[in-house]
Amino acid sequence: MQIDLQKPKRLLTLSLAVTAAIAVVEAASGFLSNSISLVGDAVHMFTDVTAIALSLFALTMAARSHSGAMTFGYHRAEVLAAFANGVALAGVSVWVLYEALLRVMSPREIDAPLMLVAAGIGLVGNLVVMFLLKHHVGRSINVQSAFVHVVYDAVSSVAVILTGFVAFYTGITIIDPFAAFLIAGLIARSAYAIVRSSIHILLEGAPRELDLQQVIATLKQIDGVVDVHDLHVWTISTGMDALSGHVVVRDQMLSQLSRMLADITRVLAERYGIIHTTIQLEHEREISFKRTTTKS
């Protein structure tokens, strides 16, 4: 099945341009205003730039033809990119936490008005990118990854704005590193979710939303199916699951077996969305013979 990747690529390209512009504005303003929370938000935004760029790379690789040794194409590049995004986020969270601790031990003056303007621009930009990506979140792990980054960026931008207001009206600047602690926590949380999902796919774990026992029970309800064993289900990339298994069948004509195999394929596609299937049919008598021989 050919997946249309053009619209996600256009959305990610536009999101990349918006996010990169915001990251530059926030980084410059963060250093000029001496606000670690704004710098942390900017670094998070730069991580988003990397995330979206990797997503675009992954989508481009996924569009390449399935030929040669890459029989499934390059869809796994998407998962590898998401894993890289998560690892980068984890490193950013540690750096922001370290810098915030330094500011707690040695508070510094901050330029609250500049901080507020930059954080406000960042919040508006994040909302724009969220609107661009929201309709494709469930279709790609990297669009989901970018969307999660932007959501947490929006939250951290709100925290920076609140910090700026407090600093402007009260002169209390130590709240700035505490806001950075929050941002570091949000970054770490998103990193954990993305890395966990990516590793699960790379280790070829069964899709989390799929109940394997239910799949087996469904297949055994098909007329002529006696048993199902050695069932394996794994995810190649988001929205692309594969299945292989052995199905024990009753003695019947070859034409009936062909119809049964078609029924199995149809049920897996319609009920579970699994279209990449490899089914090995086994005769009931042969299986019974093997089991009897093993026991003796």
C-alpha cells in the first residue's frame, strides 16, 4: 500500500521554518535578557528544529522504492529519527537542569520586558505549529514526536511568560531558574515517551494497542481453522504492522484453502489494520502426528 507523504512533508517543512525562526528569536533574547528559563525554552525549540528536520529526512527515506536488500523500504528510518529526537531531548533536559541549579546558587538580574516579548512570540509560534500538525499526529511517529515537542514548548512558553510578569512587577528573579526546572521536567517527560515508543518498535514488540490472544481467537473462529501458533506481530513504522504465523487447518481441497487464506487476510486487514501478513497453513493430521511423536 502506497502512503501519501506529500502533505505531511509540506506541513513539516512549514513547521520547520516557523520553529527555526522562533528558536533564533528566543535564544538571542534569552542571552540578552539573562533568563535561563527563556534560554531553556530556546534550546528546546532548537531540539524541535532538529526533530522536524529528522522527520522530513525520515519521510523522504520512507518514500524510496522497496528494492534490493531493503524489502520493507526505509520506513524504519522514521523510527530511528524519533529515537534520536528522544535522546537529544534527554540531553537538553540535563543541561537546562544544570544551568538552573547554577542560577539558584547565584541569582542574576533579568530583563523582564524583553523576556516577555520573546516568550510571547514563542507561544504564538508554537500554537501555529500545533495547528499545522494536529491532523497528522496519529499517522506518523515523527509528526507525533514533533507535535509533542511543540505542545511542551507551548507550556514552557507560558511558564516563561508568568516568570517574566513576576520578575517585572515584583523584582523577584530567582523564580526564573525554578521555571527552568519545570521546563527541564517537561523535556525529560517527552524524551522518555518518545524513546520508550521507539525502542519498543526497534525491538519488534507487538503493537501496544493489539491483544494477541484476541487475534488468535478471531482467527480460530474462521471456518476450517483448527489452531494458530507461532504468531508474531510487529511494527515496521507508524501505521504499518506486519504479522506472521502458522494456521492449522482441516483436510480440504486446495480451492477451499485459497478461500480460507483470503478470509484470514481480509479479517486481519479489516479488524486489526494488518496488511503485511505471512501465513503458513499446516494440515491438522500432520500437526497431530508431530505432537504424538514428541510425546512418545
